Amino acid sequence: GAVVSQHPSRVICKSGTSVKIECRSLDFQATTMFWYRQFPKKSLMLMATSNEGSKATYEQGVEKDKFLINHASLTLSTLTVTSAHPEDSSFYICSAATGNTIYFGEGSWLTVV
Amino acid sequence: AQTVTQSQPEMSVQEAETVTLSCTYDTSESNYYLFWYKQPPSRQMILVIRQEAYKQQNATENRFSVNFQKAAKSFSLKISDSQLGDTAMYFCAFMGRGTSYGKLTFGQGTILTVHP
């Protein structure tokens, strides 16, 4: 079946640096991908919709300059957390839809120290 | 905009018994999908069951079944013969069709613990 792969699964970065998370659809083309953020024991909150070849659509309250999303190809979307701070530490997960099914990446744990 | 509400933050059940998780939603759309996802400690999102709003018949998947009440905008999940491996966080989710296809709105989640 279709697979969405996310990398890295865990990353630790220093405060003030930037970190990039990749989301790949391995055997299907995804013109749209979605990025969610999840705090411990909380729900998944949609951050933005990644659109291939155009600008991402951000949800209200999400800083577009801090969370840069690029969707340069039909199989890859990237989320870059810029000038990371400890409060950006969280679990980030991406998804893509094909047919009538939604596929999730494995998620990425980001820790900012 | 649509909202999804899960009013049970935590539930527990004895192994082999039945448990029902509640979910209500609000939308102005007439055609949409509803989902239940399981998230174990690994954080992997596992699809449990899916319901298409235009289908009146309740979806079932082995030990999992839903009670879909479209007029009441209710979508509960029943787990029969609960197993220890069912211990996880469960999310109810809504997806519209058309331009919002692929975008999920999640409920707050219910932590389910199955006791031996």
C-alpha cells in the first residue's frame, strides 16, 4: 500500500538554529500534504497545508516565517523550523491523501535545547 | 468550520469486555468522511475505521464498529472483546470533500486503557 515516510524521526537542535523535517510519499504523487503538531497527550493540530508548486496555506495562529514549508516536488514536502526555541519542541507529523485513504508519516520528535 | 468533540478524556475497560468511545461533530457540509484513529505510544497513526456520510450503514472492522447518527452528528466507536493491545489514544476525525479533501479535524482524543 501507499506509504508516507518522514525523516528524521528524532532531532535535537540548539536554540536559535534551524531544523528541517522531510515528508515523502514513496509510491504515489501528492499535490497536497498536511503538517500537524502534537503536544503530549493532546490532539493533532493542523499547522498548514503544503501545496506542490505554490505557497503553503497556514492555519490561523501559525507563524509562517517560523515554520517554512516547501513542496517542490510531487513526492516531497519539507517543514523547516527557523530560529528554534524550546517552546517549539513537539511532535510533528505529516500526512498525504490518495484515493480515499489518508496516510501518515511516522512523525518527528523535535527537541530544542 | 467544522469541530469535533470527544468528551471522554480517559476510559478504561477490562480485557474481553466492550467499551464505547463517544464523538460528536459539527459541520455545515452534507458530504464528508469520519474516521477513528488509534495512536499507541509509538505515536504512529493507525486507521481503525472509516465512515462515509452518505452511507447509512454503520461501518465495521472486525471487533470495531461505529454508531453513526448523521442527524445527531454523532459518531461513536464500539470496541468488542477488548484486548491489551487496544490500549492507546483514540482520535475521532472529520474530513470534508472537495477543496478540504485530505485535511483532518481531530477531536481532543480519548486515552483508553485495557486492564488484564
